[in-house]
Amino acid sequence: MIRVFVRGVDRAPLWLFALLVASIGLAPWVPEPYVAEKLRGLLAGEFDWPRDLFSLMVHAAPWLLMAFKLYRNSLSDGRAP
């Protein structure tokens, strides 16, 4: 199962992950990105756990996928992680 996921990430183009971050990861852009708003609320203790946690996971997933893709790219380039 993990190998299928990693293979899918390796085969997907980098621009796809950039598009996901720009659309889902930063939406809504006004007045501030959703991820920043929820992280600020989490640190301030103003976090509605069931609803906000799910929303944060949905909006943070593209960022995590992009980070994983860049990590995998760095490994395939022969550089140390």
C-alpha cells in the first residue's frame, strides 16, 4: 500500500503538486490563507477540534504532498536528504 502511494508520488509531475498547493493549500486567499488562520487559532487555543482539525488536514495535505515530492526528488538527484 505504501509502495503504491510512493510510486504514485514519484510518477506525478511537480507542477501538479504546485497547483494543489496554490488552489487547495492556500484557499481562500483573502483575508489570509486558511492554513495560516487555523494554525494561528490552534496556537491561541481557539480551535474547534472536530471541525477545524478535519479542515486543517484537508488544506494542509497539498503542502505535505509537495514536501514529500520534493524530498523524493532530492533523493533521486543523488543528493543527501
